[in-house]
Amino acid sequence: MDGTSGAEYAEFSGWYGDWPDTSFDRLIGANVRLPRDFPDDGQVMSEDFGTAAARCDGESAHYEASSYPGRADRRLAARELRPLLVAFARDQAGRRGCSHLALPGQRILPNGR
């Protein structure tokens, strides 16, 4: 997403197929401090990125939005990034006829580093 200055503030990605579940579990586990009671299939919103998931034609779909410090002139706070991720995931899932859309909750989890 570009601002009027041309600086990139956030990146959005989508992955489709059988492989993403494990990859996203690793991404989340390596980068976010998860509470003990966090559900295995929960979607996260951390200080720097958030995830959403869906099912498309019986396979996994994962969506990610990130805004890391130092990668642009300005980064988006998690509370600003979450609604953009939600809109992106809804749009992408709708375009592909996906179901069971799982979005991150309002809780912002701390980074794991």
C-alpha cells in the first residue's frame, strides 16, 4: 500500500494450497509471543503483522499483512494494520469463493524477538 509520497507502509500476501498451515504455524511461533491458552488454529495480530485464513476449494488459504519498522519512512501500528488485513482477506476470499474465513481478534500480541 503506497502513501502519497510513494513510500510503502504495508505489504499484503496470500498463499493457497496444502502447504501453508505448517508454514504459517512456524511464522507465528518464531515471531510472536503466544499465550499458553492461544488456540492452535488461531489467527494473530502482532505488533508488526497479522494473519487470516480461509478454505478455498477444500484447501488452505492464508493471508498476511505486515508493516515492519525501518522498512519504510513510516510503519502502520497494529491497530491501523488490522482493518486493512481484514478488508484484504475478505476481498481475496470473496474473489475466490472461499469459506470459513478466520480473522485475527482485537488483541495485539507482543513480538517474539
